[in-house]
Amino acid sequence: MKKLLSLIILFVLGLNVVWAQEADSSYTNLEAIFNRPFIYEAQRGASSASIGGYVEGNTNYFTTDGVTDGFSMELRRFNIFLFAAVHERIKFISELEFEHGTEEIALETALLDFEIHPAFVFRMGILLPPIGYFNQNHDSPKWEFIDRPLVSTNIIPATLSEMGMGFYGKIPAGKHKLTYELYVTNGLQDGIIANTENRTFLNAGKSEEMFAEDNNGTPSFSSRIAFNVSRLGEFGVSGYTGIYNEFEIEGEPVDDKRRVSLFALDYNFQLANLKLIGETAWVSIDIPDAYGQQFGNSQVGTHLDMIYPILKRDMLGWKGVTLNLINRLEYVDYNRDEFESTDTKIYDEIYAIVPGLSLRFSSNTLLRFNYRRHWERDFLGNPVSKTAGLQFGFASYF
């Protein structure tokens, strides 16, 4: 650990550090990993390499059916970005995440982009498959809510990083933009069903081994097509599919090939002063017969974020501070199947609502106050628990 931190510090000292600038609103979701403040100066030619990042922390106070663990605080994430303009048309970007101090360290992105044409760019490295809106656009300072959407983490396994390659491009359409992405990656692994959750859980299909090799020698494919309408927003359609299980050992078949597939719709619209952000994802998984019906073959989840500015003014020496009224609605169904014996619905689902306030000092820095309440139902449809809690926190690029 000390060696890793020392290397990072030495690398940082060798770079021209560039402080945060205002975000560029013309960026599409396709360019999310480059829509970060520290990159702007490098793109203007001020430096060939730059460092940036973000930090977020928050308090937690939750009760579940009247039982509470009390008040606590956490430094949830400290992420470091490295960017270099290797050549006029070759870019390098990486992201190293420290979660809860140094409890978990993960390399989320490390890739090179080779621009053949603005409409045809080759990318290779550890990349973020374009599933929905959130996976590529997950930086905390961009969001008004402390917790990530349930659909984005429990249905879509964000943040999902994979070794892969592919192409992307941006095609002008008058004042509007059409973007596309197409990648081939190693893919998710057996943990989708071989996990401690006792349910189908795509997030458990992630593994460090994914960066070194494919567990079954068959690549996965992901793609996203989006239309960005000037002064309105963006609508995207995306998909992901691949074989997740190890079906052969030393050339001998041990199982059928079992596929996992995701389909997602996402949007980011500005209607007058009201901003709407959301995504809906559907999952289909081939589950072995040996697993019980608590492992669903089909899942779905959705969320809708509503952000409305109620005050924008100079405040206590800060210029242009914005106070937002916010609300999130979300739903996750881990098992859309039916009981074979009775043809009745299997449950295992969560409903949640998250109202709150956010105070933005700039596009880079904000304070957030959220009230979270969610209702869970178990496999049989019984109300398992009701959870409610308060969170207060901050997030900022640097």
C-alpha cells in the first residue's frame, strides 16, 4: 500500500497540476470521462499532462423498522484522474478510486483513444461499457444525490470497468448530435449467481480477473446510440450481452453456455427550469435448473431524478450560488419470474423515494441534504423492512 501511494505522489509531483474550471455544457454522455474540469486546460495547450479528481463525504443516520446503528460519517470516495495529450489525436485518461479511505482501491479507467476521424475513434484499455447513462457519467459532483441510483448499481452493475476495445463517434445533425459506441470486452463472470446475495446479482459478477483474462474465452458486446437535442437534452438506447459462465475446463464441456443480456433506456432533459435525469434497465439471464427460483431469470429497475432551482443569487461572498429542490423516485425488481407451482408473481423488490436539497457553489462543488425512505418485499411478497434516514454531505472536483 505504501509503495502504491508513494508512486502516486511521485507521479503527481512530476505533473503540471491544473485546478478545476467550469464544466462544458456542450459535452454529450459519450464524452463523460473527458467532461472533467482538470482536462480543459490541457486541451487548450496549457500542459501535455494533468491531474485532477474528486472527493465526496457524507453523514448517515438510518433506522430500519425502528432499529438504528446511530450516527456515522464516511469519506466515501477519493478519486484521482490522470490525463495526457499523447499526440494531437491520441488521448490517455485514467481513474484510480480510493473507497472509504484505503479499504478498497480500484483502477476504474485506463485507456487510449486514437482519433481516426471525429466520427470514428478507436479506443482500447480498461473502459466503462456504455450501459445506460450512469456507468460512464458516475462522478459524484455531477449528481445532486448522495447515494447512487439503485438501478444503476443493483441491476446495471455500475461502476462496471472492463478490459476491452472498440469504436465510438459523434456525428453532427444540424444543431443536434448523434453519438454511437460499440465495444468488445472480457465480460461478467460466474459471480452473477455464485454469490452471497442468494439471488441473481450482476454486481457480484465483477472480478479483478476480468482485467487479465476472459473466464470463458467468449467476449461480451456493449453498445449505445444517443441523440442529443440542442437546448433539450439527450436520449440514449444501450445494450450489453455475453456468456458469463465457465462452460469448459481444459477443453471438456462442463455446462451449457449461459448468457446475460441488458437493455437500457436513458434520458437527460431540461424542460424550462426543471431537469429530469433517469434510466430504466431490463436484464435477462440464463440460470441453471439446479438453482432455486429465488434466482430470477429476469430483472428490471428504474429511477427518475427531478431537479428544480428555487434560488440563485450571490450569497455570503460566493457568486451565483444555486439552491435546488430535488427528488428521486426509484424501483428495483430482482425477480420478475412466477412460481412454477402456482403461476403467481415472485417479488423481491424495493421502492424508494429520496427528496432533498442541494446547494451548488459551482458546477464543480456542492453540498447535499437527502432524506431516504425505501420499502422492501421479500421473495414471497412479505414486507420485510421499512428504512428511513437522513444524509448530509459534500462532493467536489479538484
